[in-house]
Amino acid sequence: MEGSTASAPLKGSIPPSDLDQLSINTIRTLAMDAVQKANSGHPGLPMGAAALAYVLWTRFLRHNPRDPRWPNRDRFVLSAGHGCMLLYSLLFLTGYDLTLDDLKQFRQWGSKTPGHPEHQLVEGIETTTGPLGQGFGNGVGMAIAERYLAAHFNRPGHEILDYTIYALVSDGDLMEGVASEAASLAGHLGLSNLIYFYDNNHISIEGSTDLAFTEDRGKRFEAYGWFVQNLADGNDLDAVERAIRAAQAEKDRPSIIVAHTHIGFGSPHKQDSAEAHGSPLGEDEVKLTKKNLGWPVEPAFYVPSEALAHYRTAVEKGAEREAEWRKQFDSYQKAFPELAAEFGRFERGELPAGWREKIPSFKPADGPLATRQASGKVLNAIAPGMPTLVGGSADLAPSTDTLVKGTGEFEKGNYSGRNFHFGVREHGMGAILNGMALSGLIPYGATFLIFSDYCRPSIRLAALMGVHSIFVFTHDSIFLGEDGPTHQPIEQVPALRAIPNLCFIRPADANETAVAWRIAIERKDGPVALALTRQKLPVIDQTKYGSAEGLERGAYVLAGSQNPAIILIASGSEVSLALAAFEKLSSEGIAARVVSMPCWDLFAKQPADYREQVLPSGIKARLAIEAAAPFGWERYMGLEGEFIGMTRFGASAPYQDLAKHFGFTPDHVVERAHQLLKKS
């Protein structure tokens, strides 16, 4: 059997109860066969959770395989991404753009069925999962997005958005701290549009979960404020259905259904063991399991036509549900034409007209301004006319300047508010932001740069998925001062630059910050991280030096000679330091150039001739200046260049004292420039 063609039907008619089991076992055997063919993967979860997923996908989930982006579809998140053959099988069986041949290419080069689900590969995969706990947090973000969008767009009698987020989570998901952070916030917010299945099979890679995971998980979630149900048998289809209906009826709390399942269900020798978790069953055990399930041993990837036809009713049902919604939307459009037009722009990912003109510009006369403060001014200027731009901070809004005035707080009972309080939950905040971005919002989350380490897994996944999350990191260097080395980022700057597809921007002043926000809003193929100062910086005089618009190209000539003897390269707060040193060198008759390099990612994408104009290859005397670890700067300062930065942790002191001690002064830069010129 190739493509999406079913195998021959079984003999005789099939009673509904038998059709249920036939359909469930189709998932189990597809998972076994795909993992066995790849000789790699996790067969146990799909085999154990097949009944849960079957009931959800055939009796409850509102989706349309022919229009996977239908706005009011329910979302299904497989947080336990290692069990991806469960999701791949469901997508194929219900009629998405995934064929049986794709299942046969599981975990192979170039296939649409990699070892963990990847959002951008197949429509119907709502998010990229695998690092445990991340999908759990993404689902919370999706639920937040639905509540916010419903509050913004719905009107009495015209509820165009009322979808539910379902997820399958595992023991490993619940062990990870990111899930605990997200669960706590979800309970606090009363996100009743969130229904999770906990696949409680008591097995992890090392063996029984009793080795390390023995608290009462149900009581933990009750303490978080969730509605908890316990299912003694995850294969009891009627009980699963009753639990889902009860969860749907709950209107004040998110729900978790603790379903007791058997990993590797049906395997005579490996059911309920760690051997079924992360390895193929083995050819002999696959045969024995198929016999145990009453399944033909051959051929592999057998799909009974009755089961396929049963699953494919999702196509017709989905089309009918979407048609009903489109009819409802037509009525909404007649009643609220302006809102409907706005919803259309939201659906297409379009920005409101004229928003760029609202971005403020700054002059030297405005006085010294921390880039975090400039960021707050830009955010408050553009946010009122951009309702999809929403976000908040990990309990640091006054310090990160991320409160939008007059827009209210997003909280239980007021889901229209645009200021989010994530609490001290940086890891959860990052995962939630990604779920919001996957739902069409432009979310931002803020904390200190040092705590980007807590956000890093979520940032990496945002970059991998190419989603529009914005991370605002303030207090970006040792110059935050007295809080000391525990809070002073050193290695975080190069570490974030190392993430592919993350646009990391460290602006030099208020105007570069304004341009950075413009880039952050307009970028649609990946996340942006802004690194902003605590300390005040001078606003660079654009009538005397280069325009901050140069930031769009990642790096640009800010000041200096067309034929420099030395190039000073800097980012962020060190750019004004480089300018001060440049003026001293110029007064001495030394031809120097200052290059502001706020974004390596953007600069690397420029044509080679532009990069050569900014950093001529013939100029070997290059001095890079950045209050961070030097890793990576060799590509721009060259073998003969030098670096002024941090090779140790900082210290607790006023930032002016730190500048003197660590050499971030104009005099020291000039001294190093002279030394470098002598060597060249």
C-alpha cells in the first residue's frame, strides 16, 4: 500500500465498538511499524495513549484537515513530542497533507515526519515539541491568546472565537519546571479553555517514575487551581468521553485529566516497561504484539479501509463546521464591519496602516536616556494602535519599562487587558510567548538579560519554528552596577548571538532602539531579542554622525574617515564610548572610523560589497569594544585586531567605578588604539 490508499477491508460488517478498536489499533500498529522501520523512536506512548487520542480526535476536536489554519479550530498540542507517531498517524488518518509514504520515512533525511513534531513541516502540527514541558507552556500561551482575542473581537450574539486547546502531556512534561510555571499561571488566570490529558503511564527512560517522581500530581494541580479528574483506565472510551465533557463544562478552571495508561499497550513482553519507551520493540515483539491485538502480522503499515474511512469523516465534518463558522462570520461582518475588517487583517498577519509614523525620534537635547526607557516610550507610542501587540514582564515591568499605559491588566475576569503579569517565571513566560505567537499575536516578554538563561530553551524553539516572539532584555551589562556579578551578564550576549535565526539587537541609543522596535514588529520569520541598558546614554547627534536607520543593515559607519587607519567597532552602550575615543583620536590627527554593530544577524545577511564598505578588508587595525565576553568577535576584528571587554565576572560597585576598573573609558580606548596602530 502506497500514498494514502487503505488496505483491503476486513471480512464482514464491523459493529461500532469493533470499529473503535480497529481504529485505535491502527494507530498502535502504525507507530510500531514506523519505529521499527526507522530502527529508532518511541513506540510506547502512541500505543498507550491511542484510545485517549482516538476519542478526542473523532468525537470532540473541531478541526478541518482541508483548511488547517481555520481561525476557530481547536488546537491539539502533543507536548510529549517523543510520541510523535501518535500525531503523525492521526494527521494521516484524518486527511491532512501527510501520506502513508511519509509515515514510512519516519526519522529519515528530508522527511515530513522527523523524530519530534516540527511546526513548519506539516499543517496541523500546531507547535514544535520535544524538549519536555515546552508544549505544555505553548498550550497555555494559546489559551491566553484565545481569551484575549475573544475579548477583543467577540460581541454579544456574535462569538466568532471560542476554541479550546487540548494537549497530551507526559510524566516528563510534569517533571520539568517550565510546565510547573505555566500551570501555576494558567490556574491563576482561570483558563477554562485549556484541557490537558496527562498520560500517566508511570514509566520514564530510566524505569519506573517511582525512582524520582512520587508526589500526588493530581493534588499538585488542584493546588494550582485546576479541575482534576482521574481515569482509572485510559482505554475506557466511555470514561474518556465523560471526562472530556466534564472538562468542557468547567467554566472557571483549566482541566487536567489524569489518565492511567499502559506504555506499549498490547506488547506481551514490553508493556509497562521502560523498554517500550524509547526503542523499537524488535521485529519478533512487533509480530507478537500484532497477534495479541488480533492484527495481521503482514503487511507492515496495514491500514484497514474501514478504519481509514471512519477517520476520514473528519474531512466532511470539518468542512461543515468551518462552513457554519463562515456563515456566522458573515453575520458578524454585517453587524460589525470595522471589527470584521480588523479581524481580516489579523488573520492575514497585516500591521495597521500608519503605525510606523507613530514611532518617536529623539534628539540630543532630550537628554541622556537609558535604552530601556527609550524602549518604553516607543512601546507606548505604537501599542495603542496595534491591538495584537501584547505582553508583559516576569515581575519586572517597572524596571524593564514594558507597561503600556491605559490598556489594563490581563487577568481573570478581564481578558481584554494588554499588560501581562507573568510573575517570576521566565522559563514559563518564554514558552507562553511562543504559544501566543503561534496564535497570531505579536507578544513580548521582558526580564533582565542575565535571566535570558532561564528563557533560552524557549528562545531556541522560537527561532527553530520561526515565530514572532519578542524578548526584551534590560540591564544588559556590568553597568547595571551595584547588584553585582550575580546579575551582570557576561556570556549571555555571545550565547544569544549563537542561536540561529534569532535576531539579537543591542542598540546604542534611543534612536537605534526605535529602529530596533520597528524591526522587531516587522520581522515575521523568527524571534527578536532586544538588549537594553539600565544606565542612561547620550542620544547620538544624527546631524553630526550617521543615521540610526543604519541599524536595519546590522552594522553601519557611524563616524569617521573614508580611509581609516583604525576602526573602532562597538555595540550598545559602548558605541558612545567609541565615539568619545574617536573624537580624541581625531584631535590627534589619527584617521579613525566608528562602526556601530547592534545586530550581527542582520549584518551577516547584507551583500558582501556592503560588508566590505563598512569593514574594509585592507584595514587590519580593528578594536572591538563590548562589555561582554569576546567569543565570536574574531570574525569582525580579525587576527590582528584586539578586544576590550569582559573575560571575568563583574563586581558590585557603581557603574562609573566599574567602567574605570574594567577599561571602558575613552582614555583607555585611545591608549589601546595607539598600541594597536604601533603593531600594525
